[in-house]
Amino acid sequence: MRRVPVSALPVLARHLGVSLEELIGEQPGPARRGPAPKLQQQLERLRQLPKAKQKFVVEMLETVLRQAG
């Protein structure tokens, strides 16, 4: 089993896109304000796209938001 310094845990959690509690297997505390779970899932899927497709999606989103507001 490999040991990770405690000081590295916040950095590791941030890079993995999870909370520190999730990383160490604890139940997360009370719900925090933030994006809805579905939006989080969509953002994760967006991160996995090639850069060119990410840019296309962002441009489309910006266009829709400009038209709506």
C-alpha cells in the first residue's frame, strides 16, 4: 500500500474534482451551495471532450446566454 502525505490530500482532491471528504471516504457534510449535480456531470463530460469541441460548446453556450439576457 502506498502512503500519501496528508499535506498532498487537498491538492489531490482538487485535481480529481472531488471534496477532501470524498477522497478519504467520509460522508460529505451538509449540502453546499453550488451547481446542481446534473450540471456538475455535464461539466465533467465537457472537460473530457477534445479542446476543439470544448471551445465549440462554450461558444454555443455564450451565444444562448447572450440571447437570453
